[in-house]
Amino acid sequence: MNKLKNKIVDFFIVKFLGEKSLSLNKNDKDSRKKYAYLEAWVSIISNLALAVIMFIFGLMLNSISLLANAAHTFSDMVSSVIILIGFKLSSLPADKKHPFGHGRIEFISTALIAILLMVVGVEFGINAYHRFTTNVEVKGDYVIAVIMLGSAFFKMWMSQFSLELGNRINSSALIADSLHHKADGMAMFLVVIAITASKFKYYRVDSLFGFVISLLIILTGINILKDSFSKLIGEMPDENLLKEIKDTALLVPDIISVHKIKIHNYGDFKEISLHIQINNNFSLVKAHNLSEKVERLIESKTYCKSLVHVEPIDSPYNDNS
């Protein structure tokens, strides 16, 4: 299943970005921007078409769950526009006021997506509650239910598409958009049940599911917002990346141990600092050369800027890492 998913994503990359784009440097600004733009434009076109279809069907059937889903899908499109703008701004070069670049704008755009989701969820939750208390009549239609079922499966595919691209460039914004698509897909499955139930005059099922969809939207927004704030504040780096940095540094001869690894995340720009321990008999020049070798090797492996601090020790057995 994963192989098929990867092949489909690779097809889109080759089709719209060219075969060379498959060889990705996930820390390169241009590469990340190309992947983000691909995900955003596929999402914008798909969500606009789905939102219009669901809005028309929602009016035809007088279905709050369907109208809520149409608004949710439209917000998917808006969030993709935010991704476009966010990646455009985050790729701006460093300046005097922002010496580490503008990469954290990506985290801000992720937070905006989350807030947008929560606002939409609250509005439709209130509407669904009022309709539940008044038992508003909803028309049922099997044909529309089948079309919505197909749309639900398509949204789940969109979620996987966005997630795969997001993982490839390590983008919180694209991963957030993936969760947005997934929530919409799950909501569509509920809409199918609501439309079918309305055929048998169980109108409150539509209102109930409209409320459930609203709650799902709000919870998705909260989770995305927490994740984006965590990155803005400065969360612990990935354990695999820490291990990769340590193992890479230890490849350099005469390095006894590595510790105090810190990663400062600025979005598409990351700066690594670490301490290496070497024999205290080495000259200052040799110690400096060793630190530079470690820096160059780490930068070639991770594409992150690195800064190495040297600690001389008596012997390898005094390692305090």
C-alpha cells in the first residue's frame, strides 16, 4: 500500500515538477517550496470543486451536515492558500533584523490554519444545535449519498498525498493540511449516513452528525495549533536526528565522544551546536581542524549549519557524555 502511495506521489512530482525534483534535499528552500506549492495547488483545485458540489447538494437537501462539510472543504482550500503565502514568505532571505531567515513563518501559517478550522467548527456546531432542537426537515437522496461516498474516499487520498509530501520535506504546514483533509474525509462518511437516514425521516441524525463534524473540526484545529505553538516555542528535536548527528561526528578520527547536542529550528533553516571531546595533548591547531571537519561532515549529512565546541580530556575513559 505504501509503495502504491509513493508511486502516485512520485507521478505527480515528475508530472508537475520534473524528474529531477525526486532527488530531494528536504532542507533546501527551493525544493521545499516546490513540494509545498504542488500540494497547495492540488488541494486548492480539488477542494474548490468539492466545496461547490457539496454546497449545491446541501441547498438541494437542506442538510446542515452537508453545508458544514462544504464550508469545511472550502476552509481546506483557504488553508492551502495560506500554505502558498506562508512558504513564499518563509523562503525570504535573511536580513539584519532576521539573521536566521523567515522560516518560522511556516509555523505561523500552520497556526492560522488551525484557528480557521476552529472558527468554522464553532459556527456550524451552534447551527447544528439549533437545527437539532427544531428538527428541521432534510431531504434524502441515494445518488447524492453515493457521490459523497466517492468524495470521502478522495479526501482520504488527499490526506495521504499531503502527508507524504509533508513528511518528505518535514513540513508542519503540509502535515497540518493532511489532518485537515482527513477530518473532512471522515466528516463526509458521516454525511453519507445522515443523507441516508433522512430518506427514512430521521432528520435529527443530520443535525447530530453536523454537530459531530463541528466537534471533529475543532479538535483537529486544537491539535494543529498545539503542535505549531510547540515548534514556535522550541520543542525537543527528533531523537533520530540527534542520533544521526552524534554518529556522524564520531566518524571523524580522534573524536572520543559527543554530547550537549542542541538544534535550533527556524523552519527551513536549522542550526546545530554540539560539544566534542578530544585528547588534551592535541595542539590548538589540530583541535580547531578537528572541529571544522566535524562541522563540514554534519552539514553535508544534515544540510544544517553546525557549530562545534571542543573539550580536551585526559583520556577516553574520562568521557562524561
